[in-house]
Amino acid sequence: MIPVVHHPHYVAESPPGSRYRWGKNGLVRDLLLDMGDAIEWHGCDPMPRAWIEAVHDDTYVAEVIEARVPPHKERRIGFAVTPPMALRAQAVPGGTYAAARVAMDRGYAANTAGGSHHALADTGAGYCVFNDLAIAAHRLVDEGTCERVLVVDVDVHQGDGTASLLAGRTGLATYSIHAEKNFPARKAVSTLDVPLRDGVGDDEYLTALEATLVPLIDSFGPTLLLYQAGVDPFAADRLGRLALTQDGLNERDRWVGQLAKARGMPIASALGGGYGDLLEVSHRHVASIVAVAQGTGIVPHAYPRG
């Protein structure tokens, strides 16, 4: 069984005028529900305010929780932070944290949301409100659950917010492999960045991933991987600039799961990006969850795409 974390607040009505296409989290949940006993469901608590404030600016945290984010910040985020969005913003990092705690026991667990890697200290950006990866990683090390956490970000966009929020913090490191010319225009500095030219396909991508991620893991020695498993490197993704096939995405995720298992590291995943037809994107996210689980040895079977 694949341990999966979900919270009802993930599925929220689209705010008025939103440029982001909502509904993905509900579809991912439904597709996983269709897998029946293959999924082991876990709940989570919203992330406590103090834990969010350990990473984000107190003023910004108050703006979000009280649903009074200024218009210029909402424009950077891409949608209005309504009261339901504020609840969702607190639940998502709680889910990534919970997935990490389950993974410490089970080897792997997935969050059905998260990967909000563009959120910065004092503002959200790029459809991200709070940076669940940075919040969870910091909390896990700060409370002593993990000695060292590596955030592995394979989204087509650089994890700029995660890189800036975790820079210089003890026991935390960041890795981002992404399309060099894609959003954001101004990149941050991760512990290791792997920028790729437009149009890179399966073989070149997987070669670059192995050649760069393995040495970082061997040198940093993480005791947990937080995996931002964006599926937007897919060739037909609406906001991507790379050219991976579905087989390439599956191989990427299985390989990361296998690497984690081989090094004895638990791994927790968050959805990350994926843009286009909502059902197709949701299928890719579920396939990603299953492929990581296959790599870690939790499940031997292939995802039955419907």
C-alpha cells in the first residue's frame, strides 16, 4: 500500500478572477480513491502558525491567515487569497510535514498537494502562497526529527523560493533541475542548480539528473528527501519548455525512489507543477506517486491508467 496524505481543505473553490486552473487536487484524490486498497490514507493537521513564521515573514503570514493579502502580492501569486484559500495555504505545508513523518516510518509517503516552491519570505508568487517544502524541511530539522533534509526539485521551473528560504540554514540543502529559460526570470541560488536548454528529452534529462544528484547526496548525506515531483517537464505541458515523455517521467520518479532506497533515505513527495488538461495532468501526478513507490519497493505493480 502507498501511504498518501490528504486534507479536505486542499480542494477549494476557485477564487474570482483566478488565472490558475483549480480542481487538480480533487481529481488526484479521486484517481487515488479508484485504486482502492492500493492506497493507505493519512490525514494531517494544518501547519501551526509559529512553524510557518519560522520561515515566512510574520507580517505576510498574518496577511494570508486573515485573508487580507495586498493586491500587489495577490498579483504575484496569481489569484486572490480568500478565506478558503487561507485555510488551504495552512493545510498544504501540514500535509508535506505529515508525509515526511509517515515516510520516516514507511520509507515513502506522498502529499496530494504541495510543492509550492516559488513562495518567498514576504510574498507568494507563481501560484504559491506558503512554501510547504521550506516550512516542513525547517521544522523537521529544528525539532530533531531529521538531521539533514535535501529538497530535490524536478519541476520544470526553478525552486527559487525554496532556495532563498533555506539558504544558509544548518542541515538543509536544495537541488533544482529545470528549464533554464523558464519562469522565474530571476533565479535564486540553490545548493545545486542544473539548468537545462529548451527541448531536452528523456535520455539527456535522466543522464543529467543522475550525474548531478548522486554526488550531492553522497556529499551532503541527507537523512530525508523532500521530493518536489512536478510533472511539467512533460513535452506537451502548457507551461513547460522540456520534452520528456510519460515513460521518461515514470523512469525519473522510479529512479529517484530507487536512489532513496539504496541510500537508506526516506522520501516524501509533493505534487509540484503540471499544466494543461486537468484530467491528463492529474493522471500524470498519480503515475508519479506510483512510480516513486515502485522505486522504493512499496508496490511492484504498474499504475493502471484509466
